[in-house]
Amino acid sequence: MREAIRLSEENVRAGGGPFGAVIAHDGRIIARGANRVTPNHDPTAHAEISAIRAACQALGTFDLTGCTIYSSCEPCPMCLGAIYWAHLDKLYYGNDQHDAALIGFDDAFIYEELALDPAQRRLKAQELLPEEAFGAFRLWMEKSDKVEY
């Protein structure tokens, strides 16, 4: 956890956001990440996402079962989703979402939006060409050598 906190402070000094994360496997750090949203012009460049990408590369897999993530702050909804998709075993965090909101990183609106029916959300969405889009799903269902995740 101290390494994640150290990364978050170092990253602020380097022009990034106040977030850091590390992933450990078998008791040693295998990946680090820091929030580089503004320097990289990438809204997905959060510390946890960066650490997950680095860990997957280091281990040569998309499944991080057996790994633990340490984050300087409670993950946002995007990062939490990625943590679940990566199958990390455990999450530890320093600051919580309320601490983050105090400094202008308030994700409450996303949690509120997700709870709404899609038609009621601020982001307008509409299904389009579902029959055509299902073609890829049909190919996936028929594929005998697929790697499920």
C-alpha cells in the first residue's frame, strides 16, 4: 500500500492525478500504475487500469487470479469493473470515494446513472441494427476453439 501511496504523490509532482496502484503476485509487486489522464490525453489512463495492463503483460495472461491490487484510493466504477473482469483476488485501498469527492473526483453521478433505466440516463443510447450485430455473437457461439473469459 505504501508503494501505491508513494506513486500517487510522485505522480502529482509529475503532472498527473493523485492516484497510484500496484499489483502483487506471490508477495511481490509485478506491476505499477499511476493516473495519467491529463498528460496522456486518455480518460481511461487511471492508475488501476494501467496497473492491470502492466500485470497482464508481465504474466502473459488476461486472468489475474492469484493477484492483489493496492490502490491509493477506492477505485472508480470503471476501474472497479476492470478489477472484477481481471479476476483479482483482493483489493486494498487508502482513501475512499468520499475523500476523492472532497478534492473534486466525485463519481457518485456514475453510480446514480447506472441504477437508472437506460432510457432515463443523461447519456442517450439507442439499440441499432441488433440483427446484424448478432452475427458476431453467432460466430462466437459456433467457434470451437474460443478462449472464454
